[in-house]
Amino acid sequence: MPEGGNIDQRGEYYWGQVKKHGGKYPEFNWPSVEMLLNLVYTYDVVSSHMASKITPHGITKSGLNVLLMLSRSPLKACKQNEISRLMLVSRANITGLVDSLVRQGLVERANDPHDRRVNMVKILPKAEKLLADLLPGYYKHMHEMCLVFTANEKKIFNDLLTRLRKRTNEVKG
């Protein structure tokens, strides 16, 4: 059960039923399953919470991810396939995502001057203003959520997550 006993219906199910029924399998290791369930569950809670901070600005997590990439690019533009490759969130339909941002007047598409087969996506001033309005509060909120950790705990946590990500990539095949 997550620390502090704070659990909702999903938590109750996973920490009760999965532990009880997983024991049928010799490969089942509750500490490993518990850790990964906790990671996924926490990601969902944090992600939903952060999404609620940006939806009043008319943007999705994926849309924010694209705008941040574009705003930090030296040319304020990226190839559409590069955006898809670098997305931190779902990249299932990058074309639809860019179409939505174009309709909102936040980005525009242009042909790559060096390769007309390639679409470039460029951030527009309206999106730059949106980011300037949204990001201070967004980053402040992230910081406030993490005040439960010391700087050293954050470093350890980041190191542990990096190790898990590396190991996951090693065992994929």
C-alpha cells in the first residue's frame, strides 16, 4: 500500500488483488511489482494533476511538449518527424497534434528549404505568449509538489529512475 495509507479504489485493487493473486506464479516478486505499480500509479496521479494546470490555457500535455521543443530550438522550428521522435508523451498521432496546434494559431507548417518532402513546424508569437503566461506557475507548482524531498533525495530519486530506465532498455529484447 502506498505510504501514509492514502489509497483510492485503484490502489486498493492493485495493492490487494495483485499481491494476493500474483503469488500463484513462482516468478512473482511482490517488492518489484509493488515498486513498478507505485511508479505507474504515481505517474498517473502527477500527470493528471499537471494536466489540470494547463488545460485552462487550452493546451494538452502533448501540445505543451511540442511548444516547449519548438521554443527551445535555435530556429524556433523543428522537423515534424524530429518532434515525433523526441516526444516525452504519446506520439501516436503527431500529425493530428500539429494540426490541432495549427488550428489554434500556435504553430505553422512550412516545407524544409533543403528537402521539400520534410515538414517543418514553427512556433508562432501567440504560442510564445502562452508559454510566458503558463510556465512560471507551472514550474512553481512542480517545485511545490516536490518540496517533500530534500535536494539529495531528488538526486537519489533521479539516479534510481535513470538506472531503472537503462535496465528496462537492456531487457526489452
